[in-house]
Amino acid sequence: MRPVCLKCGKTYYKNPSPGVAVLIVEDQQVLLCKRAPGNFQSGKWCLPCGFIEYEEDFLTAARREVKEETGLEVTLKAIINVASNFLS
């Protein structure tokens, strides 16, 4: 059953939010980004990652996220994994 606001009647949906993460390896080193203050898991290290925008395919999203977070323009060579990860 979907939760509904008792005041306004708005239905809250738990929909998936597809995202991407990109593993960049150069000279046996992995590029990591530090999460910005005030965001989810701020201060922790992670791969360049983010959500896929509406009408954007996952390869375009991966390149965009890397550019946004690192300033690098990358060529993707392989898809390593596809998985489900439900955040609470």
C-alpha cells in the first residue's frame, strides 16, 4: 500500500532512481571523489557517480557525471556490472 498524506491526499511513490558509477583506472590507480559537505555520506570517498537524468541513457549519464565531478572527459571501455541497490 502506498502512503498518502492525510492533509492533502498526495500519494507518495517509492520509485527506483537509476544511477551510474564509473571506475576510472590509470597506471594501476583508481580515481575517487570526496562527497561534498551537506550531501548524502558527506566527506566519504566514492567513485564518480550520480543519478540518470530523464531521457538520458546510462552511458551519457556516466560521461556527464565524470565531467561534472572531475572535469575529465572520458571514453567508456566496458560495462563491468549492473546491480540493484536500494537506499533507505
